[in-house]
Amino acid sequence: MDPIIRVHSVSKSYWRDSFEIPVLNNISFDVPGGEFLALMGPSGSGKTTLLNLIAGIDRPDKGSLHVAGTDIATLNESRLAKWRSTHIGFIFQFYNLIPVLTAYENVELPLLLTSLSKQERRRHVETALTVVGLQDRMRHYPKQLSGGQEQRVAIARAITTDPTLLVADEPTGDLDKRSADEILTLLDRLNKEFKKTIVMVTHDPRAAEKAHVVRHLDKGEFSQN
Amino acid sequence: MKIPLTYILRNLVTRRLTTGITVLGVALVVFVFAAVLMMAYGVQRTLILTGSDENVLISRKASNGEISSIIDRETASIILTLPHIARTPEGAPIASSEPVVVINLNKVDGGISNVTVRGVSLQAFALRPQVRLKSGRMFNWGARELVAGSAIERRFAGSKIGDKVRFAGDEWTIVGTVDAGGAGFDSEVWGDSNQLLDAFNRTAYSTITFKLDRPDAYRDFVAAFEREPRLQQFEPKTERRYFEEQSELMAMFIRVLGIFITVIFSAGATIGAMITMYAAVANRTVEVGTLRALGFRRRSVLAAFLTESLLLSGIGGGVGLLFASSLQFFTVSTLNFGSFAELEFSFALSPTIALSSLLFALVMGLLGGFLPSVRAARLNIVNALRSS
Ligand SMILES: Nc1ncnc2c1ncn2[C@@H]1O[C@H](COP(=O)(O)OP(=O)(O)O)[C@@H](O)[C@H]1O
Ligand SMILES: [Mg+2]
């Protein structure tokens, strides 16, 4: 079976004024379907940048990115947007829920980009919120939820379209130990039970324990340990 | 594909204060804008209401008002022999040969202003049945007596029944009040045409107004009028058209001045909306990044912020218009440049005014919201997400 992610010779720099800041240096690796990959490394080593490239919200300077069967570095902006909405579920460190929308409406948001009817969307939202154990909090606004609950709503939002790949950038970075454990258990379950491929950036060694594979980035390159 | 309207509405509700202030700014400008147009239209409507389409008014060509028009007695009698003039069963033409002058009277709330005094002939009330005696009695023909329009009675000192007014070297007694249903005649004083000519030592009238024998006889009358060589220096118009023209100068002046001022004001409200929307974009940068990551397009973001701005200004427009519409219950009085005399009128709202006010508000929203919305749409996803 083809890998779900194939990163080949990818380099990426940012420019600040006229200074080039090299962030990723000729990175290559594959992720097979169903894997739970943890990306670790010191702050500033390029983890988020790599994750953003895989998720199709940033573009590499060099190299190719095949994700979910598509050469995403070649897609134009609107095709890439469409591709993200079908293949990627995003989980952020600070949850990034829309504060003026209820849990239900937040989870429904990515479904508005599909052709599903209102009833079908309702079914999807309810299923996703049940998976994360928040079916009784549908009408709550983010403000009315704890951090752990907010992150679970965000996870429901990430899985409601049944994407190929979940990308999580320090999903437990803003949570206390107990909530962090809940989130990690949930991600583990999504991986095992629902066969979701997960790429997770983390600083937390306990988070990395849940992963099958741990890769360490240092100064834009993978290091061996 | 669209960012839901609930998202836009709830954002407006969430930042109540800035929303309120922005709405208020737009509302204020729209209020002034609508008020000015309502004022101009009020003047126009009052004067349009004054004249009838079935009456024809003859004035001297190139005179720019009744007071500067002169029709001598000989010409008057030529005019009254023309065809298509309605007649009483006794055969008298339903016409009024009228000297029109302006006099000065003291206003109730201080100051002096010009008042139109119209000398009328016997048939004047058959000619203008909308003018009715409200109180007191009609002036006697052959006496130095006057009846005052209801607006004159309200607004000028010494114009009550029994009061005496001095002009043309004589004393005139007000014996009654007439009501013309809100038309320009309410702002006039009427007396016997011959008494007025006599007092002013005049031999010529200002204008002649008569009723057509058929409502649609105007064209035929004009044809007959133009065939008469002795009438070359005079021109006929329907009474309505004539008075409407008297309103044009004033209405135009109010409109131009008013729109000039409100356009300047509107820059303020537009900048207000722009600041509000820039703040909204800045506060919601991460949200925009998130929406874009989820797959919403730049143009959906643009549409969402533009809609938000248009809603803000639309609500402001509605509020401003609502307040302006209550002005309809107010009447004001001012000097009409068209007739050089005081004219009472009320603010009048028309569908066109309502529509242009709302459109004006939306234009402010569009101009104010455009740049911020473009900024939101142009945000780079990664940078937007990093700004948390
Ligand atoms: N948009 C950007 N502009 C300039 N520099 C950036 C930008 N994004 C990231 N960087 C720089 O790239 C490097 C790697 O960033 P990042 O991928 O966020 O690291 P990590 O997630 O491993 O902490 C950092 O030095 C960061 O300052
Ligand atoms: Mg990072």
C-alpha cells in the first residue's frame, strides 16, 4: 500500500527583511496509512512548519509533497482549499474554536463546505460529538467549556468530515495533566478504533508514548534518536 | 461554501458597544441626509399641492414670480375672451385677476418676514374650492378687509381675527381665517382685488388664473392663446406647474447644501465603519486563519466581512430613516426664494427618499468595509494562525 504521506526533499525558508531563515532542510520521509506519528524537537526546529506543509496551508520552496494521493505542492489555491476540506482534520494548541458559535455550530462548520443536507450534517455533528463524549454540550459556547472540553470539540470538528489525516500541533500544550491524558486517550482511540492517520507535534514525552513512531527535528533536519 | 450569517450576526451582537457606536454614526448622517431631502420635498409638495391641473395661470414672460409679473387691465380682458375658460351658469368666467404683493409682518417667535397678500376676484373661491373659511367670516367686497391663511394666523403676530394690519397707507382688518389643507395658500393673506389695486395705486394685475372648461382643454387653450398676437409677452401654465416651479429654486438650494454637508459628514461615518471593521479583522485574525485552514475561500472571508459592514451600515440607515420619518409630524416655515415670501411646509418622506437614504448608508458601509475586508481576505493562513 502506498504511504499516505510522502515528503521528498522538502526545503523551506522564511524571509525576514532581507535575511533568509532556513527552516526545513531537504527533509524526506513517508508515513504509511494508519500510523500515529509524533514530531518532537526543540522550539524553533521547524515542527509547525513541516506540519503546515503536510496539511496544505503552506508551500515548500523545494521538493514534493504527496498527501492522500495528491501532489499538493502543485495545486492552485482554491483546489488546495477544497483538498484540505476533504482530507485534513486540524487540531490546534489553542483549540481555535469560533467563540460566537456553539459547540454544535463549530463542529458543523467544515460540513458547510460539503454538499451534505442539513439532516445529514446534524447526523455527522452528533456522531462526532458523541465520539468525543460531549453530546450533552452541543448548545454550549466555547467560553462555557473547560480547556479539555474545548479541545474535544475541536477534535470533533476535525473528524466530522471523516478526513484522511489528522494533524495536531501541540494538542495538549495548553492543558493540565488530566485533560491532556483525556485528549491523548481520545487520539489513540481515533487511531486504533477509527483507523485515522495522525501526525502530532508535541513537546510532551508522555504524548509521544502514545505514538507508534517518534521523529525528532533539529534545526530543520531529522536527528537520530 | 458560505460562512454562515449567524457567525456575522453574533459577532455584531458580541461587540455591542462598537457596533452601537458605528450604527449611531451612520444613523446620524442618514438622519441628516433624509431630513434635508424631506425638507426639500416638503417645500415642493406644498407648492405642488397649491396649484390645480385644471386651472391655468397667466403671467408675464420672464417674470420670475407673481410679484414681478404685470398684466394690465386691457390684456386681462383680452385673456378672458379666449375659449376654454369655464363659466358660471350666469356666464361669468371662473377666473381671478390678482394683484400679488408682499408685506412685512412680525413673526410670533421674533423677527420680521415677508407675507404674500393676494387680491382676488369674486370667483376665486369657485376657482380654488380647497380654500375654505375656517373661522370668522369672509371679507366683504369693497371693504379694506382681509382673510389670513391658517399658517399666517399661527406664525405671525397681529394676524388674528379682529387685528388690524397696516400697509399701503391704510389699515386693513382681519375678519376671518381660511384653510387650504396644507398648501401654499395657507401662507397667504387674501383680500378684494380692487381694494388692493386702489390702495397701492395700481392699475395692473400680477397674474390671472382661471378654470378650464374641460380638464383636458389645456392644449387647446394654449393653441388659442398663442394665436393671439396681443398676448406675445405673456405665457400660460397650469396652476400646478406654475407653483411647482416656484419651489424648484428653494428645493434645489436645500438639496445641494444639504447633500454637500452630509457628504462631508459621511466621510466621518465611513471612517468610523472602517475603524470598526479593521478592529474586527485584527481581533479575528486567528479565526480567519482557522476558517481558511478548514477550507473556506478568500472570497467567503471577503463576503463575510463585507456583509458585516453592510449590515452595520444598513441597520444604521434604518435607524436614521426611522428617526427622520418622525419629522413628518413637524411643520416649519421659512422664506421661499421662489416667491420671496414666508412659506409653511412639513417634512415629507417619499419612497425615493427612503430608498436613497438606505442606499447612502450602504455605500458608507461598502466604502468603510472594503479595505478591512480585503485585508481579511488577503491574510496568509500560516501567519494568521501564528498570531494567536
Ligand atoms: N511566517 C514566518 N516568518 C518568519 N519566520 C518564521 C515564520 N514562521 C516560522 N518562522 C521561523 O521558522 C522557524 C521554525 O518555526 P516553527 O516551524 O514554528 O518551529 P516549531 O514549531 O518547531 O517551534 C522559527 O525560527 C520561526 O521563527
Ligand atoms: Mg510550533
